[in-house]
Amino acid sequence: MSDGTETERTFAALPPARGHGFAQTWWGRRWLKALEDTALDSEQLKKGRRQAREGAVGAVSVRPGRITAVVRDRDGTGQRGDVLLQELSEAEWDRFLDMAVDRAGHIAALLDREMPPHLVEDAAEAGVELLPGIGDLEPECSCGAWDLCPHTAALCYQVARLLDQDPFVLLLMRGRGERRLLDELQARSAARAVVDEPEQSVEGMWADEAFAARDVLPPLPSPPPLPDSPGRPQALGTETAPAPGVDAQALEFLAADAAARARRMLIEALSPGHRHQPVEPGLTTDQDAVRLAAAGPGTAIAARLAAGTDRQRAELDLAARAWLTGGAAALSVLEEEWTPDRETQARARALLAESWEAPDRPQLRAAGGARWTVVGADAQLRLSPDGRWWPYRKSRGRWTPSGPPAQDPAAALAELAGEAD
Ligand SMILES: [Zn+2]
């Protein structure tokens, strides 16, 4: 109904109002309060409210300083009612725009068709009254009444509904259409950016404004969409060398790792039946360093991780390889020896005896702790305290983690055979 460039806006007649009152917003109520405080005769108000509720107010024209509509009486005759409101002077607009250009949040709220209380307060501080007060609404009507009549009252009630939907209606009455107002703000903002530091001309929204705007914000999508891939962090490499001790490459790597973990947590949190199990239980610094090494961070970062965890580079590579087969548990199987108690030993031996049919059963030799080496093959099975079997293969003289664990030793060893294929 309006492209915002003109100085007059016309709003089609609204259907009869149902249920709730005429003003839902705080600024709409302030508008009605000005009307009601001004009226000398509350009977006129009542009649006007009834006429507005019945849909007797025709199209409303809003112009600087004036609102107008034809209001139909019950006998079918119409009266032209006008309500006048003082326009702001050039000097007042100048102060208002100066204030608003400093408050990005105010304008953002207005564009959301919301009038933040702070906008009105800040304007008042700048000596600009936006909302009408007592005596500010001046009625004129073709019915000849010298004061408020039902027609002009009905018009004011109807305009409260329009104000609810769009606070720019008030600013137009005060003298500026939306487009002109935004153009002037932009011009001022651009002029100011030349002189000021850019961050000084931008300010956020007050918490109470954000809170007040909560009802006009669209609801969050439910469930929130999952990103297809983790976000890519900012590249930190610049022509300027970083400060001493700052490793830009390592920071980029850590930021990428954080993004990937955040996405995994999101997936976990959104999966049905999720019970707030952490993606990874709390890791020690050493475990976390191995986890990072397993992500393949490149030579320089891997060297730092090795030094930081007191490992040779080859040891760190082995640890990272273990990590990929089963996280912290796998790392412990690689680097820590444990001795099962007598009962666990017996159960393990029984399981090793039962897991294969006689002709396929490999010859196993206890290698100390919870490890069994396959005789005649560079293969080993390791038992972890949680009862899982981990396949190992000898490679370049080192026992190397070679696959995910299994509850069944034969299945774990089959993993090795599969790898050999
Ligand atoms: Zn009248």
C-alpha cells in the first residue's frame, strides 16, 4: 500500500475490530492515552470507539501534521474528520537524526516495525517528543463540533491499530516518510564514518529492547537446520608477521577443530533419544594432544604436539594412529600395560580357546600383561580392561594398532586379515 517515498500514505478501511482493544503495543497505548487525557467528554470517546469497532472508519490518510478519514454514522451519512498533530521542526529532526544515527539498534527495531522505549527516551533527551501528550491531538470535523466528536475519536482509535502495525506512521505524522528518514540516516552515517572510527558509529541493541522485540521476531526453525559441514574459520595469515609466540597456523587449526567438534555436538544433541552424553568424555591434556595429532595437523603443528607431550615424532604418529581406532581407550591399549587378575586371565584364555573352530585356531603365545601374539604371524591381540580385543600388527619393528576393537578375539583378528587383503 506504500513504497515509503511519498509524504502521504493511505490505509484501506479495516474490518470491524474483534475482541482485544485497539492498541496492543506500548506506543499505541500512549497514543490512545493522549486522546483519552485530552477528551473533555468521555461520552464522545465511547461513541467513537464503538464506531471504530464497527468498522465505520473509511480509508485513513496519513500526512505530515494530519490524519484524515471519512467516518460513517449509523444513518449512513459520512463526516470527514481530521486530527492534527504538530510536525517536528527542521531543528528537531536534525537532533533526532543525530541521535538515531548513533543507535543502530533503534533503527533495526523500527524496521522490524517495533518502537523501542529507548528510542522515545533518547529522542526526548534530545528535546524531541515523538509521541503526543495531553492536548497534542487537535480535532477538526465536518460535523461542526468544536472539540473531540465521535468521528475524530473513531479516527484516533483506528490510527492506534495502524500504529501498532507500523510505528513509521507516527514518524510520517511528525513530518518524515520512512524512505526519506532512512536516506537521511544513511547519509549521516556515511558522513560520520569518514570522521570517526567505524566501530564507534555502530552500537548494539539494549537488552530490554531486544527483549521487547521478542514477539515480533520470527520463531526459530524447529529443529534448527544442521550445517552440512563444519564452518571454516577465518584465515589468520596476513602480510604482517604475528606477535612473537603467536602461531597463526596452530590457531587456525584449533579454530577448525573447535568448529568440527561443535558440529558433532550439535548432531549428538539433536539426535533422538540423546541424553546429554558428551561427544568425548573429559580428556587429559595429553589425550587431547593425541586427538589433535590424529586430525592430521601438518608437520609443524605435529612437531609442537610431539614436543608438548614428550613423545618422539614417530611415537606421536603411532599414538594418533591408535586414536583413530578407538580414542582414549585405544591410546591406553597402545601405551599402557595392565595385568588382568587371575579370574579375568582365565576368562580370556577360555575365550581365546573357544573363538575359533579347531582347524582355524591360531597358535597364541602369552606376551605378558593382557597381550597374546599369534605365532608365525606379525600379529597380536590386546585385551583392554573393558573386555574388548584390539588387533595389532608388527610394522617396522613396532606393534602398531591396526583396527577397531571387537568383543570377540576372532573378529578382531579377522580385522587384521581383512587389512592384509
Ligand atoms: Zn464529527
